[in-house]
Amino acid sequence: MENKKKDETMEQTEEIVEETAEEEKDQSQKEADKDEKTSVDPKDKKIEELTDRYQRLMAEFENARKRMTKESVQKYDMGAKDVLEKLLPVVDNFERGLAAVSEEEKESPFVQGVEAIYKQLMTTLESIGVAPMNAEGKEFNPDFHNAVMHVEDEAFDENVVAEELQKGYMYKETVLRHSMVKVAN
């Protein structure tokens, strides 16, 4: 009887081993099928890698191009600003000279020629983007004005520009030269 039980146990064990082996075989077949479906062909993987690399390089190139364009505009504006600052004393001298002309001399051809040159210079500067700042009567702003004097005047409110001593100019949206002003307290 003991042999019979041993034989039955052996048979059962063999059946279990066979079933387990069969299940493992089925499982490994399913995994192999799954790997086949999910595994990527090496060529496809290389194509994907190169496409990603290409897209990154194109993005870097585009960023570099935009940065170079922005820097070149900034360099141009800096150079133009430097030249324009050197021209402002010429404009000031034209204005002083024309202000010193008496009423009788205003009709002379020489004075009319100087006025025409001054108007042409101002038109050219305006076309470039240079505009005078009118500070008189406006509230004092240190971003645009340079206060050189303070006066007590009841005609003006506190912290208002009473007089513009030297005209200030803007180039595009930056201050080319601050206005020198007299501020009322």
C-alpha cells in the first residue's frame, strides 16, 4: 500500500510538474509574442533618435538666430545713440544762434538759410527716431529730468518743472539726454 501511495504521489507530482512546465511555456510564449510586438526594430530606434537630435538642433539654431538678431539691433542702437549724443550740441548751438537773431535780421537770406538747415536737421533726427522732450509744466521725473535748480514759486505746484534750461531728447524709447530743469518747491 505504501508503494501504491508513493506511486500515486509520484504521478501527481509528475502531473503538477508537467502542468507547471506547460504553463511556464505558455507564459514565455506570451512574453515572447509581447516582446515581438513592443520591441522596436533597431532601424526605427535609430530613426527616432536622429529625428529627436535633428529637432533639438533646429530649435537651438532658431534660438541662436533670434539672439543674434536681437544683439545686432542692440549694437546698432548703441552706435546710433553714441553718434546722436554728439550731434545734440550742434542742435543746441543752432537754437542759441537763432534765438540771438534780432527781429530786423530775421528777414536776411543768411538767417533764413540757417533756419532752413536747422529745420532739415530736426526733420532728419525725427525720422531717425529722435524726439525732443518738453518738460516745462510737467511733474519732475528723475528718469527724464536732471534738476539743477530749485525755486520757490507760487505759480507752480510742488515738484513741477518751472523752466527747462536745456532741452532733453529721446531716441526711440530711451533717454538720449536728460532735460536740465529748474524745479518749483
